[in-house]
Amino acid sequence: MSRSRNQPPGVDPKLLIKDAAKLLPEPSRRLFLRGAASLGALAVLSGCDIVDSQTSENALRVISKFNDRVQALLFDPNTLAPEYPESAITRPFPFNAYYSEDEAPDIDPEQWQLEIGGLVDNKKPWTLPELNKLPEVSQITRHVCVEGWSAIGSWQGVRFSDFLKLVGADTKAKYVWFQCAEGYSNTIDMPTALHPQTQLTLKFDHKVLPRAYGFPMKIRIPTKLGFKNPKYVTAMWVQNNDAGGYWENQGYNWFSGL
């Protein structure tokens, strides 16, 4: 005998369906919305009855993990994000963080070093002058924020895949984890780390990277949402365990590809 599903009190099914759909990539979003006439669609994907606000939240988390798997399978390391002319650069480029600009880390470049760890042959820390001597690449790409806005910026630095090879990183490892000066952290998958546009960024618009944008170093990943682009980076570890990240540990979609 089939068991009827009760609508959770205080939960609008239509809004819940729309929230769930936002977590899905195309074309999964269209297929999901096409078949999502009730909360049953969420229950089918999550494997549980949605009877209250807690189970509805759990269902959304399951769908978020499903989204991660689908996006990882669809990710093409050879597909480039769009690049733009200098005339398209957003000026001023916006500051964005979970703290005010006045609270952004103020790092002494003379004291700063990039710590290297994990599955790499050479764990020697790197200074800013050493990084600035490496071959430079440039890109003008769009930064897309999870909050719904976007801006185009000009970024210069070291191709991250080249840097991984330089330090003898095990590129068969699954992840690269970043620690930042303000306590932020983030983990990316190795295919994204090896993407030709993923950049160890040292400059904005051909000038020293401003404090507001992550001085002395950020990781620019134009194939990811903005919160996957860590700023004020102080350490990176190549590893096989997913160490999560500041927002991911609070329920944000882990893969967050564009």
C-alpha cells in the first residue's frame, strides 16, 4: 500500500522545487523542473519523504551532492571560459567578501611566503619575488558571484598547472586545498587545477594585485563561481582527501562550475 506524502508545514512546494532546481546544472535543471509537479520529485532524488523543514533541507543537500557529481562528469578540461577585450573590464572591479574591505588582510610582502605541502616533491616555501620571476600569463575573464552579479577583470600571474609541475606535484592526486590569511579555505578538484586558465594570480590589470582583490596572491578560476577563487592565499596542499571549504562546509555546492 502506498504511503501518502504530507506537505511540510511552512514550506511552499513550488519555492522548494525552484530552490532545488537552482542547484542543478543544465540540462538537468530543465528535466527536473519539467517533471517536478510536487514534492515527490525531490523525494525521488533524495530517497526520503519530505515531512518537515529538516528533511526538506536534507533533500536539498542530497541534490547538491548529485549536482556535484553531474558537473564533475560534464567538466571538460579543454573547454575555455570566454575571454574579453580590455574595453569590457569592469571599473572599478567590486570588492566582495564575508567581511568589510577595511577588515581585509593587510599582508607584509616581505614576510609572506606560500607554504607548499602534501603530495609534492619540493615543499620549499615560495616568496613573492620568486613567484614574480616565473613566466607570466594573462586573461580577461568574468567573475561570477553566487549572489547573482558578475564583473569582468584582467588578471596576470602563473599558469597553475605549470606551477604544479614545477614543484613536482602528483597530478594524479584528487584535490588541491588552499589556506588563506583571513581563515578562509577552499578545495578544488585536480582537473580544475590543471585547467589552462586556472591561474596563480599576482596582478590585476597589469599592476600589483590590490589588497581588496587578494594581495599578495589569489587563485583565479574562471570556470568556477567566485567563492571557489580563494584570495590572500598562504598555503596549498596536494592531497587525496576533500578538506572542504569555508562556504562548502556550510552547505554551498562543492563543485560550483559555470
